[in-house]
Amino acid sequence: MTPFWGEFIGTMLLLLLGDGVVAGVVLKSSKAENAGWIVITLAWGLAVTMAIYAVGGISGAHLNPAVTLALAAEGSFEWAKVPGYIVAQMLGAFTGAVLVWLHYLPHWGKTEDAGTKLAVFCTGPAIRSAWPNLFSEILGTFVLTAGVLFIGANKFTEGLNPIVVGALVVAIGMSLGGTTGYAINPARDLAPRIAHFLLPIKGKGDSDWAYAPIPVVGPVIGGILGGMFYCAAFRMECKPLFWAATLVTVAVAAMAVRSSAYKA
């Protein structure tokens, strides 16, 4: 199995289990209906753990363009492989979303609310405000990518790293996910959103393309910042990309404060 095939399989499994738990919790007549946020965050963490176990030895189990970009910026992954990894992740995420749709086929018709159906596939903000939403995605992804690199810098008993990374994702979901649903992964949000747009789901409504750039741009910025922060903190290497990502993040934070103050 090639690394690109590994990324496809791993990301497909991640989305199958991750979007699958959302479907179980929000779709009508599911036995897991109304199980709540804790169930969703725990299942997403376990989905990450299982996907890493599945393909970690094949591709490194990035499963996320933001992680791939962070590792490339940090220097432990070849930039030449980045496009192939991202394509594989996008295709895997799309396939996983389609499998979730097939698995819950009888429940789409039972669910009347279009927003609920969209929520199975992709994220949306609790309070729609572009700059604060963008900052939330940057910060959440920064914690993810920096955390993954911090975890890798420690020595664990062989085979425990995926569990710790899964726990990190659970922590992000519980602590930081309440604002935007913590996409923290461009493939996790964009590819299933495309699936929602293409699939014949009765009464599905639109795919909220106006919001779609935020869970893509935010994780890209946050991922690069996380990788560069690791270099600065552990290696004392403050690369130009670190300062660029930091300045962009500060600018987004300032705009978030300004927009919130204006609305208040």
C-alpha cells in the first residue's frame, strides 16, 4: 500500500466514524438521537485514534491537510508530497461522507430540518461572525498541530501515541469546539460539504458555501502556525513563515475583537 492510498483509507475511516456519530446524534429516529456533545467529541477522538492505528505505519496518518502543511513547514515532511497527500485526504473524506449517507439512508427522510442534515457533513458556527469564527478555527488547529508535534517529541510506550492524539482531539472538541464545531481540518469540512451538495438528499437545503472558506482558511493558517511555533519553542528556529503566520493570526484576532465590539 502506498502512502497516498494510506491517507485515503485513513481519512475515509476518520470521516465514516466522525460524521457517523454526528448523524447518529442529530438524525431523527436514530437510537443515538440526542445523545449530545460529549458523545460526539468522544467519538471523534476515537475516530482519530482508530484511523492513526489503521494507516500510521503506512503514511504517517496525517489525515488532515493542516497537519500535512504543519509537518512540511516544520521540516519533517517533503513539500513535494504535500499535493498528493491533500488530494488523497480530500478523496478519502468525500468517500467517508458518502458512506455515512448510505448508512443512514432511512433517516434522512425522517429528518425535516435542512440545517440538521447539513450538520452531519460539515461544521457551522454557533454564532455566525466571520472574524471570530476564523480565529476559533485558527486557534483550534494551532493547538492540534502544535500538540501533535509536542506529543511526538516525547517517548511513549510503543503504540500509545494514537491514543494520546485522540485524547488531544477530544480535549479540543470539549474546550474549543463550542464556537464553530471545530473543523480543524480542511478535508474534514470541505469534502463532505461537496458530498452534501452532490448527494440526492431530500429537503437538504443549500450547503452554506458562504461559510465554507472559514473551516478551510482557518485550519491552514493554524496548522502552519502550529508547526512554526514548535520550531521556535523546541529548536529556537524562528523562520520567516513563523512571523508571517503570527502576524496574520494577530490581525485576525484584532478584527475579531473589533467586529465583536462593533456588534455589541
